[in-house]
Amino acid sequence: MEINYDKSVFKTGMKDGIPIALGYFAVALALGIVARNAGVTALQGFFSSLITISASGEYAGFAMMAEKAPYIELAVMTFIINARYILMSLTLSQKFHESTSLLHRAIIGFFVTDELFAITAARKGYINPYYTYGAAFVAAPAWALGTGVGIVMGNILPSKVVSALSVALFGMFLALTVPAAKNNKVIFSVIIISYIASFVFPMIPAFSGISDGMKAIILTIIIASVYAVLFPREEGEA
Amino acid sequence: MSINMKYILIMFAVTQATRIIPILLVRKKINNKYIISFFYYVPYVTLSIMIFPAIINAPEHSEAGVVAFIVGLIASWYKDNMILVSILCCVAVFITEFIIGVI
């Protein structure tokens, strides 16, 4: 028997998708400018963003298109930058009710972006796919539209506005992590440690040229592993 | 098919493979408490790593990035509201860069 999901959370998802959509639109404008320089048409950019929905991945991809990199290089680079999605996808796999259909799992997988992952993982209890669908319904078109608009008119937007919008997604990430630190010293410390590690890591000579995606993977595996051993969660803890 | 479309389809295929294959392959509940704990910490660590120091370098002026970071930390500590925190960070950058432009 498949679990019956409360479809009314679609609306809650749409509401939570609004800040994501705003941030996406802003970042996608910047992405569109890069795509335009690579010779991508507005329609191609719109289509690319609609099916890929990956800021850092598409950014690197368009940059490589501009320099006509070999396909295999593009594939390897895309994989390295986006390998953190493997971790996120595995994390969500543990939050499904066992009877959740493969189709629901695959669609949720499709929408594992940093932001949609974060709001999906932050909800208590089993994943209700309709919540994520609601958020994606608002956020994904904004991402695609922003890319297209960026290609058409990215250069005529006031730079002060683009600059201000560039922090929208970071504000969202803060709102997804910091509140949990208020009543939980372990989360508080893991956030601080992550900031410090993220800042110091690229200064280590051996890792100085590393991509941001690779940095996120290496540090996430190290820090989350150490915390899992030092502060394992007891069964049933929220 | 144009060369652009080939690039775009490769990006699409590789990106979606990293998302969809793991979520479809692992359908059993993992019972090991250390592995469960690892996945519990992942979002906090990954998002925090992506926030800092990247937020500092995102705006035109890094001073504005510092202000946005501080404003965002304070706002998210007191208000668990994504839209509000996000807008306050943007406004912080806009005002700071306006001031930098004036002085």
C-alpha cells in the first residue's frame, strides 16, 4: 500500500518557494550574462536551466562552452561540481516513507538543488513530495526565466541591483541553518567549525586551486563524519 | 543538433545522474546510528560551507558582503523566516554599496 500524501502542502511549498524563486531569478540573471558570452541563445539558456537547475554546474558549463572545451572535460567537470548532490540525494533517500513510489523518488531527485534539498530536508517527519513539488513549481521556472532574461538584457540591468541580489540565496541558506543552532549547542558548533574550515581550507597549499564544489564535498564528508562519531544521534531524536 | 545543444544535454545528463541515481538505488532504511547521524549533519555543514566566505565575495564590494553576512546572521537568529532574511541581506548590500559610492 502506498502512503496517502496530504496534497494541501503543495501550497505551503509554493509559499516557501517564493524566496527561492527570487534568489534564483537574481542569480540566473548573472548566469544568463555568462551564457550570452558563450553564444547561447535565450531559448537554449531557458531550456538548459529548466532541465538542469544547477547554478554552479551551469555556470562552469557555459564557461567551458565559451572556450569550446572537449565534451569529456565538460562531463567530468560537471560531475565534480555536482557530486555534492549525491550526498544530498542519499540524505533524502533516508527520509522517504518506505512505500514511496519510484516516480515520486525520481522527481524529488530531479529537484535536488541546494535550496530545494535544504527546505525538503528541514521538514519534520517523512518527505511529503507535494511540498517539494509546490516549491519547485515556483522556483524552477524562475530559474529558467531568469537565465533567458539574463541572456536578453543582462547587460542593461543596473550593476547595483545585480550586486544586491547576489546575496539573496546566501540569506536563505542562513535562515535554513542558523535557527536550529539556537537551542542546540552541537549544531551551533558544527556551523562555526564549517565556516572556519571553509575559510581556511583553500589556504592549504595542496588544496589552493580546488573548485568550490569539490571543497564542499571534502569538508562535508570530514566534518559530518567527525560529528557523527563524536555526537551520534539517538533513535527518535528530532 | 547544434554544438550548444550537445553541451547542454551533457550538462543535463551528468547533473541529473548525480541526483536521481543515488535516490533510486538506496531505498532501504539505514539503521546504523553513525550513518544516520552523518546524514543528519550533512545539510548544516554543506550549507554553512557554501555561505562563508562566498557571501563576502558575491557583491561588487566585499565590505557589503561582510555587512550582509552579519545582518543575515542576526536576522536568522531572531527570525526563522527565509524571505525576510533574504531580503534584509539584499537591502544590506544595496545600502552599504550606496554609502561606499557616496563617500
